[in-house]
Amino acid sequence: MSDENTCKQLATLLKVETAVMLKHLANHKWFQHIEGENNGMIDFVEKYGWIMREMYCGFSCPDRFTCPLAKEYLPKEEKRKEPE
């Protein structure tokens, strides 16, 4: 895999996603009538993993203006700006 197709912030992204998921997991399981932590985590990631990645890569990642993977998640107005 080429270097430009590798997320350099993956560990941070996963840490953020895990923190969000664990914060909301009990309520998610209750609302979705899911038993078991693993089943709840799987369902949470399937339903919300895409939006957590979009939020992190498009709004929070420190490399979002230079990372080819994150550029697709930048808001339209940010795509026109030069990085600071």
C-alpha cells in the first residue's frame, strides 16, 4: 500500500471513535433492544462508524488539508481554502 493511502492518524481516530462509542453504548443497546456488549458495539459501528470517520477526518484531523484520504470529507467551503 502506498504511503498516500495510509492514515497517519488512525490510532487517534480509533481512540476517538472508541471513546464516543463507549460513552453512548448503554443507551444505544437499550434503544435498539440489543443484548451483549459485543453485539452493541458491532451495531453501533455499523450504524455510526461512517459519520464518526467523516466528522473526525473532515473537521478534527490535524492532517485533513494535506491527507488525500481526508480531503473527501472536508466541507465544501473548506476545500476552497488554503491550510493555515
